Amino acid sequence: MHPSAPEETVAPAPRPADRSHALSWTPDLLRDTAFRRYWTAQTVSYLGDQVSALTLPLIAVTVVHAGAVQMGCLSAAAWLPHLLFGPYAGLWADRRSHRRRVMIAADLGRFTLLLGLALFYAFGTLTFTVLFAMAFGVGLLSVLFEVCNPPLFKALVPPEHYVSGNSLSSGSRAMAKIVGPSAGGFLVQLLSAPAALLVDAVSYLVSAVQLARIAPQEAPPSTERARLRTACRFIVRSRTLRAALAATATVNFFCFVTTTLFVLYATTSLGLGAGLLGTVLGAGAVGAVVGAVSATPLTRGLGVGRTFLLGCLASTAPLLLIPAAHGAKRTMLLMLVGAQFGSAMGVIWIDITAATLLTSHVPDAMRSSVFGAYQGVNLGMRPLAALLAGAAAGPLGLRTTLWIATAGALTACLWILPSPLSRRTPPEAVHES
């Protein structure tokens, strides 16, 4: 823990004896009622998000007949609040005494917006402007929810369970990516796209109810008037967080170039159909689940910093298989499946260890503001990467651009090697050197 971080009383580690009927394989944290409700809220919300990820574009295409430019704007609408307001929302959250209540309000707000969207459809007044405003509003409320989440997580989880707690959350997100699109497709066929979107609305309501049923002892609000430059200075002066942010931003930037071009490359250059493409992308979701399950034993053996380094390698090196794919269709398919599986597994290791580092390293008084600044840089890489991908693919070609992007992603490891992250340290003992 950083020397300036105040001491906080956290709930004791859950004990298996507390619930004698619990199965032996049940993670200790899930035997704790408060964390279980918190985790359930996240899991249900993640599943609803994945349903919306499929149904919202379908609504735009089939109901309001959006074109390519409008679809791009709609996709950007959900990210704009993170880029515009994320760091400032973190500053605001640090001065709040009840972040959990803010999260509940954000859930209820998202429920209301999605319910309103269904009503617009029901009365025949749904337009692209309404869709764009709804996506932006949901994104803005998501920013508030996310910047308040780290302090609540820390209030619920003891230091020795940071990795397992983040693994459970990442595992829920990965499973939602597997189940959500299939469930969304079934609901669209059974009902309609706008009606299926109500599933996401209900998920936010369930999340709010679960969060309302817990009452952890949250860290007191910051009494200082925090400024964005203070949070940025904290990250820059910390060798650990500075290296972590540089590495994740590098991975995010170059990998998003690959993500932007992958579908176009797979369908036009490699000739994959929709069915095979779905198989390839599904391998990524399975890899994410494997990454979430394996993160805890990995950190026990390697330490948090070295697992973070391994995640940077695993998330980037397999992507070399994408531009290298050629030959028989079966061979290409195996290479693409391997790339998606390995990369997704590595990304989950990065997510879990980075969240653990932020939880264990940042003082309570500036936890949300540092998280907001950290995420602002990370998410800021995505639109820049998308613009570069489109600009470079024209003159260089898809395959060449992908080779450059995957090679660039590997440089993320160079930020880690001279930092404290290259040492073997448990999550509760990440100190500056």
C-alpha cells in the first residue's frame, strides 16, 4: 500500500465455516452474503449488456433504417462519455460519502432510459436521434457507476482476496459474452429487438435491488478539493502505476487497430463466412473464461506483477497469427481461433491484475479520481486507434497494417521490465522501490 494511503477497516475474510452447507468448490468470497449480492448485481448487468450489444444495432438497422455513418455514430455514442467525463466523474465520486447510492441511482437511470426506448417504439416515435441520446445517456450513467465501483469493491473484499474478487467479476463478464449474444438472438426471434432490449433494462433493476441489500463500510469522502492534475501526478510519480498504464494503453491502442480491421480482413481477405467468423469470435469468449479461472493460481505462483507481464505477452503475441493466416481454410481457421483464444485470455489476466494493482496501491481519498484518469487514457486510445486503422489500411493494405499493429502491441512489455511489476509480489504488498 502506498505510504500516504489511510488505513481502512475492511470486512474479515469470509470463512468456509460460516456456511457449512456451501460446497467445497465454492469460492470463499461467494460464501459472504454482501459480496455475493454485489457479484450477482454485476453478473446480471453484464448479461443484459451483451443482449443490448446485439439488439441495439438491430433496432438501428431494422426500425430506424440507419446507414453506415449513423451506425458509426451510434457506436461512438456509448464511448463518448468515458472520454469526455470519465476523469472528472472520478474527482466528483471521491467527494461523495455514499458511492453505493450513486451506483444504485445509475442503475435506476439506465433502467428508465431503456424502458423509455421501448415506449418510444411502442408509440411509433422512435428515431435515430432518440437512439443516439439513449446510448449517450446510458454511457454517461455507466461512467458514474464505474468510477464508484472501485471504492465499493475495496470495502467488500479483504486484500488477500483482491485477485479472486477481480477474477470472479471478470469471469462473469466473460461468461456473459458467451451466453448474452445467443440469448439476445433467441429473444429477438421470439419477441422483437425492442422487446428484447427490455431484458437489459430489467438487469439494471435487478442490479440496483442487489446493491440496495448491502451496506458495506465505505471509505470516508475526500475532504480536499481534488484536481485532475493531482490524480495524473499520482499516476506519473508511481513507478508501478505509470508502467501499468503505459503498458495497458499500448496494448489497448494496437489491439484496437486489429479489432477494427479484423472482421473486414477475415471476410474479404480470408473469405470466411458469417458462421465461421462466429466460431472464431466465440473462441475469444472461451479464452476469457479460461483466463478468469486461471488468474488466481497464476498470481499465487508468479505474483501480480509477473502475471500482468504474462498477460501483456499472451494478449499480443497470439495476434501475430492473424496476418500470418494463409493456406487451407482449416489451417486459417485454427490460426484465427488460436489468436482469439490466447489474446482474450491474456486480456483477462491484464484486467484482473491491473484492477488489483489499482485497488492495493491507490489511497482511498483519491481512488475514484485515479481510476477515472487511468480509464480515460485507456479508453482514449480506442477512437485514435480506429482512426489510424482506417487511414493506414488504405495505402498499406489490411495484412500489412495488421502486421504493424501486432508488432507494436508487443512493445507493451518494454514498459514493465524496468518497473516494480517485474518482481514477484502479492496483491497486498505492491510497494514502490
